[in-house]
Amino acid sequence: MNIDVELDATGLLCPLPVLKAAKQLRSMSPGDVLKLIADDPAAVVDVPHFCAEAGHKLLASEDVEGYQLYFIQKG
């Protein structure tokens, strides 16, 4: 998977990971992929909901050693 931008949101609590992802995605081109790294337990619910509401595509998500990775394609 081609990653265009990586955003580290570890240490941030809801709603900051989603807010930072939204801000980053605004500056990206449609089709670009954002890799979001988060450790907020609420991100498991917040990120998919944000993608659905904002028109972005959640390509994949995975848990890795205490944090989550989200791969979001800008809609």
C-alpha cells in the first residue's frame, strides 16, 4: 500500500486523533492515503465513524503492540 502521509497521534485522547486526521486530510489530494497511528481506545470507534461521515475510505486497520494503525484514503 502506498502511504502518502503518516500522522502520529499517539498520546492524544478523543477527539484529538480524529481532529488531527481531519486537518491533515484537508491538505491532501483525493485518493491519497493517510497512515494514522493512535493509542486512544476510543479511536477504534471514532476513526471508522469519522471516515463514514466525512466520505473517506478506511482501507485497513490493525492493532500493533499497544497502538492502532489506520489507513485512510481521502474521498
